[in-house]
Amino acid sequence: MPLIGLSLLFSIIAIVHVIKTGRSQLWIMVLLALPGLGVIAYLVVEVLPGVLQGRASRQVTGKVSKALTQGRTFDEAKREYTLSKSVKSACNLADLHCERGEFSEAAELYASTLTGLNKTNPDIMQKLAFSQFNLQQYSQAKTTLDELISANPQYKNQDAHLLYARTLGALNDIAGATEEYETLVGYFTGPEPAYRFAKLLQENGNPERAAELFQEIVEKADLSAKHYRSLHSEWISKARREL
């Protein structure tokens, strides 16, 4: 009896929906004749396609809106730099070039600001090295990072340290990269260095140590809060796949 009652209730709700939305009156006959199956058929044929289409439409609209907003932001930054070629406007524009994957333009802008009082600005030098790395200019990136540390011995930045380790790896300095990664794994706030170190070891004849690192990443993720897993999902997922 309870199931029959629920079927009738859902059928009534569906009939009201048919009337309110102006759908074909034939659905009323189907819903009355087949209370359970009729509701399922109505949902599949009439309701769900509209819901899914609406969701897809919202996703497309969101992406378009984001693209337009980013476009306006970039144009504004470009206009600001044209009007006033300050360090701030140049770095803002360079940052946006980086987001767009335009590392050549970004590197040129960052380099242009490393003069006068900003000649050894560590934050700008790090961004320049990042752009050079993504342009596969690994020797130039290492030189920039070496100069950064030489001019700013007290500068501590885990992202710059990770970039240095990656640069050494790209230059095939496996011993140097290994030393940097060993230090990074001990203090870095996320699993990215451990994953990159494991891949370096895996590619250079040490699969056992690599497997240990992948396992450590996964075990820590399983014991950590949801926020940690969400924040570092890319590296956690990659480590799981390696295992």
C-alpha cells in the first residue's frame, strides 16, 4: 500500500507539472494509467533533458563570462602599462601574460623591470625564471635563480626552491636536483615536490624509492582533511595512478 500511495502521489505531482508547464495532455493519460512507470517515463523524456541542457547552458555561459572578464582585465592592464610604464603595471601585465601561456612576452616585461632599485627584486626574478623555464630556457632560468639567491641570501620561498630543483632536473643535473628535492620533500606544504622527485627517480633507475614517495603521498592524503585533498587533488591523483 505505501508504494501504491507514493506512486499516486508522484503521479499527481507530475500531472500538476504537465499542466503548469503546458506539456502535452497525453502525459496525463499515461500518468493515470501507469502511476509508477509513467512518472519515470515523464522524467526521462520531458524533465531531465531540460535540466541537463540548462546546466550545460549555464556552464557555457559561465565560461564565456569568465573569458570576457579575463579579456577586459588583460585589456585594462595593457592600457595601464601603455599609459604608465611603471614596475607595477609591467608586472601586472606580465602576470596576465603568464596566465595566458604567453611566457615570451612575460619574460620581456619582467626583465624590463629589473633595473635601479628593483635590479635584484627576488619576487620579480623568480617570475622571470619561471617564464624562462616555461620557454625551455633552462640555463637562463638557473642563472636567474642563482643571481636571485646571491643577491638575496635571506630570501625564502618554497616555490622558487621547487623551480630550482625542476630546473636542475631539466638540465640533467640529477645529483643536484636530488639534493634539492630531498630538502623540499621535508618542508614543502603540498605533495608536488614529492611527486616530481618520484618521477625523476623513476626515470633515472630508482623505481623503489619512487614507489615509496608515491605511497607516502597517497597515505598522507588519506589521513588528511578534505580541504587538503581538494587543494592538492592533481598530485594526489597522479600518485594514485602511478601506484
